[in-house]
Amino acid sequence: MQRKIKSNPKQLQDPEVQPAALSSSLGDPASERDKEGYRELFQASRDAVVITGPRGLIRDINPAGVEMFGLSKEKMVGLDFSELYTHPADAKRFVHDISEKGWLNDYEVRLKGPNDSHFHALFTVSLRRGLEGKVIGYQGIIHDITARRHNLEKLQASEARYRALFETASQAIFVAKDGVLVECNSRALQVFACTRQQLVGLPLSSLIPAAPNGGSGSQSSPGVKIKRVLAGEAQIREMRLSRLDGGYFEAEVALNSFWAEGEQHLLGAVNDITKRVAALRALKDSEQRFRALAHYAPDIIYTLDHTGKLTYINPAWRRALGHETTEVVGRYFVEFVEAEEVDRFRRLFKRIRDGRQTLTDVDGRLVAKEGGLRHFVLSGSPNLDEKGRVMGIVGLCKDITERNLTLRLLRDSEKRHRTVLESAPDPMMVCNRDGEVTYINPSFTRVFGWSLDDFAAKDCVFVPPERRAETLELLSQAALGDNISGVETKRTAKDGRTVEVSLSGAAFVDAGGGVMGAVLTLQDITERKRTQEQLRYLAYHDMLTGLPNRKSFYESIDRATREVCRLSQEHRRPQGHLWALLFLDLDRFKTINDSLGHDVGDEILQTVAQRIRNCLRKSDHIFRLGGDEFTVILNELGKDIDAARVAEKILESVARPVFRQGQELYLTASIGISVCPNDGDEVETIVRNADMAMYAAKEDGNSYYFFTEEMNAKAQARMRLETSLRKAVQNNELVLYYQPMVDSRHRIQGMEALLRWLHPEIGLVPPSHFIGVAEETGAIVPIGRWVLEAACRRARQWQEQGYSELYVAVNLSPRQFRQPDLVEEVLSVLRRTGLLPRHLKLEVTESSVMDDPEDAIAKMQRLYEHGIRFSIDDFGTGYSSLSHLKRFPVDTLKIDRSFVRESTENQGDQEIIRTILAMAAGLKMQAVAEGVETRAQRDFLCGEGCLLMQGYYFGPPVPERDFESLLKRGVLGE
């Protein structure tokens, strides 16, 4: 559809609309030849060139302008230019600005195009004046920037994904906060002639000189422009900027603001347009400056004659391709085209010349002087003489080599990133700002079953309803710039399965710092969670009975006592808040276990556990501490007697006969009861009192006892034991027994020193009766010191008798291990006794080294450096961290006797032993099995690669004299 143009016949007679001679429209008269050249450029320019009278009526327009507006030249000449504005206000603004300034550069407006279209354009306009200086009209160039604006918008969107281009950008880019530069790219350092350290931290105002002489004038009020930007109004202005070397340059500065981390920043992009400004000024001043525009143009301008020979090139040719003008003019254009494209260019030039067509955006590659190829976008138009005859071709070549390289790098980068996403083993998804899913990788579909199309459907329930609020909160967190890391949550697969996931992600932003969306990784941790639950169950439950174990018991009773303390501090004790602890031990269970075997014993324990559970309420809790020991926590008791009723019920239930292997077995139990808070409100007190009551009940058998003060009498007796123990070293009441450690051939390799107490009244006291007391009271420290020295001295004596490689293993108690002078004490003992460090092996338990791992490692390392070796005793029964274990200077793991005891029958114990042996081998350690009592156990251990053992099968702990006899035998066991 053609626009209707208001025409006025009288206007056509108005001298203002009469065609103007090109020379008069461009300035001072020039030679006919020059005028012809300018007319050629006028006609061939890709941009529209318009000349008007003083009232804005068009006097002349070039072919590019006719094509731009979609009207014939006849309709354009005489047309009031103000009718071509999309917005009439732009016409008034233009008249005001041109009248005030006298010229306008890159003045942006929106104009009407063909078929009711609209386009964005830039004006470069100046006033035309007569000989007397009177304004006789306007002349200017109109450049259609619609495509450029579109490309700019695409580029801005692309920048968010390709942050790496920031440093390789051809523009100088900087970021300022609170008026101070905080970031810049490498191009900025070149433009401002400085280092990064010099530029970052400078006030932005220091780059804008205070209206220097000869300035463009656009920087007269930079503070106002910055305030406008910070108020949300983007600015694109030309201004003069300072270099840090003292110079200045003309710049095109684009300013915008963005928010990052809750703070407003100023983003600036600077182009050094000094040459362009100079060229435009020259064009506006005179014909000479018009020629300078072509001379300084960044793109190649060329003219051909009718045969295709080059008649003119501007210096841009030399800058782009390296040829001097004399090397080019007079030669055919196709001589500079790559060989494969010669015929195509001949056809293109024929279309321009013979078909009078204007061709634009023709891709081609030209050969540079050094032989390389440069990529260009070419355009060409027929060059007509005054009679409209084709004289040749005039055109432009824009070098897009760097741009194509950049685009290729962008495409390659995008391809790499997509490849990473596509090949990622974990599910990944991309959401936009509205939370809509825009991308999922193949692993996402593999794990969850959903496709990208599924997310557009309303029935997609990937996020469970109960997790939607949480998900929105996480997306909001990402929108604020916070990373999401390892958030464990749940998602729903397409088949309805619930998938446990670990959610991580971060937002991605555009060039202005605005959040465009988030990239999320959803690691499937369903199996890990299941394994964790299984491990937690194993850690807190007894595998035989399924009851909560010792660890669970102490955590539960700790919570209960802390609740009592809290209520006491608040001075309130609600009725029914009493609770009781029951300690239960089966009577004569060891006899049944030893006579009928461990399998029957295990079945009886399972039966007892179920019977006790049946006697309890849902609010009560039962635990198995180990062996035949059980504990029960009775909650919400009204009075003490309620605990007695439950105890009687348990005793009656346990006492019912059990039928196994055709036999009728009878069991009894002993129960000790302590009531909280009546009998104490601390864990240690409650447990000790219940344990004390249980031992009192055990003396009667099949009964229960409440804790009473009378039971403290036994505690007093224990105190007397402590007193005697402290004097035992001084009174020479302590002796050492030795148990041999043998290899797979039963040859003695070493011995473990074991403490015994010959009490003057009681007789031989086993370690189990006094070691615990010694540890608690601290008496273990001097006792341990005596044991170490006695064992080392005895070992050295046996070595002097011919057993030169015999080593001795000495146990270090936890309290002894914590002594700050442990290292010095051990080394001092070795010096006094003459025993070599490599013949001493110190045995420590897992718990003793895990109390303070760093201190333990430091002490052990110092001793290890002197040649002393370490063993971990009772390995597998503690809770040591494997990450710490590998750091300990340990060379031996002692497999606890509890695993060896049933190693020939219990598959679980067998697997534990194999695991410990494999672990020891992997850590380059030895393994010693304790408690070997049978040939079958020995054969199993040897078969699994355990080369060191000790136990009653080879020999019990014996006094020095008896052990010396064993040494003389050399080989032990059957």
C-alpha cells in the first residue's frame, strides 16, 4: 500500500523546492571534476542523503533515500520532511535542536517507511548557509539503524551467556559503583592508556574533563546524565574523555544502570570515535571534509569503471588488505577475489551494471597483500552520469573477519556448553525468571522420565505439592544472586516414584545484571539416602534383636535428663513427669549359651527381647546394651510403684519356659530400677544407680530392686578398693603376666604384657575388677608407668638370653595416653631399660585416640619417628573415623575377640574379619587376631591371610617363669 502524500501544485513552483546544484548544497564551488565525483558519491551512497529548503521541503534526495522511503523521487521532491516522522513531536524537536546547535550527529528518530512500515534512523545533519551566512536549508545523511538495533538487542541477550567476551570486546567497558570505577576490560586499559591498578578505584568524574577547549560540548553536565542513568534512564552520548597519560579522546559512551547484590551499579561502554567525529566535522564544514569522510571511513569505498577496473579506493583498503593505492587502481576488482569466487563476482557486477540493481550484504573474501583472505560484506550500486548512463559501479566493503571470528567462537562456545550439559551424568534443567522450564538434559529424562513438552502440560507434578513453597523460596534465593548448594529435597518421577535429590544451582544474568533464570542440577541421591538410613539403623540398633542399641540408649536418656533439668529451671514439674530406668540382666545366661551353643543363645535373646517389648506401652522404650543386658525407659509415670508393676510383669514374662532343641528352658532375670528425678537427674547418676540396684537384685535372682542408699555401702567398698589400688605399686603387689603372639606356624614373635594384682587379703584380683577403677581415679597413670618399665626391662632381659627379635606389646590406657609428658616418659623408659624402640609396640584403643585425634596423631608421630610401633586394640568395636585412621602412624590392627569368637559360624563376623584384613593390607598394616581359642578359628584366620594371632589356643597369660618356658619351646598350640 502506498502512502498518500499531500501535494501542493504551488509548492512545485516554489524556488525552495527547485533542484539544487550539488555543489551549492555542499559548500564552496569546486572543480567540475570534483563536483562530478561528489555527485557520484551522492548517488551511490548506501545511506539516504537529503537536501531541503529552509522550511523543510525536500529539494533533492539520492536513490538510497528513494528506496528507504518507498516513494518515487518525483513524490519526494517538494515533500515536507516533517510528514516522514512517525512522531510529529520529533519534527519539532529536530527543528529546535538543529537551530540551536547548527548541526546534529547521530540524531536518532523514528521514520515512516514503505507500506506503512516504520524504522529507526540516525541523522547527521548540518545547516546550509548562503554567501551572506543566511540559512538556506538543511543537508544530511540518514542511516537506517533498525537492523543495527535488532542486532544490538540480540547481542545483549547473548552477552549473558558468554561472559568471557567481556575481555575481548572491541569496546572499552567499565563498571562503577558510588561514582568509583570497580571493574573494566582490557580494551578500557588501552583506551584510557593505563594499567588496571591505575584505573580501578578512580572516581568516574576524573575521566571527564571540565569542558576543555575544543571539546564536543556533550559533557557539559556529566553529573546530570549519571543521575538520569541511576534514575533508570539509559544514556548514549558522545563526550570527551581523559586518558591517564594526560591526553583526551572523543568517545561514544553508552551508560546504563543495574543492580547486583542489592547495590546499584553504573555500566559504561566506550567507543573511541575520535576519527569518526573528525570526519563528520569535516563533512559538515566543507567539500574537503566531505572527501575526508571517505578518506577516514573504516570501510572500504571503491569505484569501478564499466569494465570492472578499480578507479578509486579509500585508505581503508590499505588498512584491511595491505595494498597501496598504486597497486590497486587500474586493476580489475576480481583480481583481488579468491579464485573460486571470480565468476560469481563477475555475474554480480554485471547485474549492477546492466540490470541497474543495487546489491547489498554480499558475502565475499578478498585476498590480502600477504596472501591471506579477509571476509567482507560488499555492496554496490550503478554509478550514473548526468544523463543517467551507467559509468561504472560504486560500493562499500565492510571487513567482518573479526566479527565472524567472534561469532564462530560464540558458536563453538555454545556448542561446548551444550555438549557439557548434554553429556552431564546428573539431571540438569534451566528455568526462566517465571520458573518455567526451558531446557532439560538427557540425564533428566533418564532419571525422572519427564520430557520438555511434559512441563508445558498442566498435569505435570514434577514438584510435589508439599515442596512447592520450598522450591519458590529457592528460586527467589537464586534471583537474589545466592547460590543453591546441596539442598536435599524430593521430586516426583513421571511414573509416580518419589526421587530423593540434592539440588544445586545458580542464576544467570544479562549484561545489565538482571536475572534471566537459573541453571539447576538435581543429583539423584535416593540410593545414598537409603544407604544412610541403613547405616543409621545399623549404628543405632542391635542386629540380633532389632532393638535400639547402647548408642541409642545413651542419646535417649540424655534427652530425658535434659528435659528434667529444663523443667526444674522453669520451676514446674507437671504431674506424671516421673520416669524410670530399668537395668535388666538375665541370670545364668552364660551357662545356657556355653552348654547349648551360641545359636540357641541368640534365639533366647530374641525371645526375651520380644517378651519385654510386649510388656511395655508405646511411650516406653527398650534397648539392648550387649550380651544379655537390656535397659527400659518407662515414661510418664504417676508414682514409683508403677515402675514396680512393669518390672513384675517383665519378670513373669521372661520366666515362662522356652522350648529349644526338644528341651524346656527356664530363664530368670534381675532388674535394677532408678527413678528420675528422685534418684538423680544426670545421666551418669541415673545409670549408675540403676546398675547398682540391678547387681543387688542379682544376688537374690529373679527379682527387682529399687535403688536405695544402702547400696552405697558397696560403693564405699569400691572406694576402699581404690585406696588399696593406689598403694599397690608402692607395696609391690602388681605383677605382669605375658601372653604369646604367634605367627601362622605357631612361632612366638612377641608377647603382650598383662597386669595382675596380688592383693594381700583378697588374693589375685583380675584386671576387670580394678582396671576400670584405676582409669576413673587416675591411678592408672602411675600403674601404667610401672607396667611399661617392667615390661621393657623383662623383654630386654629375654633378648639378652638369645631371643633378640622378641618384642613386647604394652597397653596404654585412655587416661595415660592423654598425659602431656607421654612421649618423654616412654623415651625415658627405653633409655633406662636399654630396649630398642622397634621392639616396643604400644597398644591403644579406638576410643582413646578419637577423644582428641589431632593430639593423638602428634604424640604417636613423635614416638613413631623414634621407631616405636603402634597397634589399635579391639579394632572394630569403636567408632573411629577411617579418615583419621589413615593419618595415624599405626602398623597393626588387633581384631577384637568378639569377632573371632563366632568366626567359624557367623557369616557377619567372617565378613567383618575379611574387611579388617583387607583394610589392613590396603593401609600396609599388620593384623593380629585376639581370642583364638580353637583350631577351627586358627585355620579360618590363616586361610584369610591373618598371619599373627594370640589366644588360649596358643597359650593363656602366664607369669614370667612360665612364659620363659614357652620361649624355650618356641612353637605353641597343637
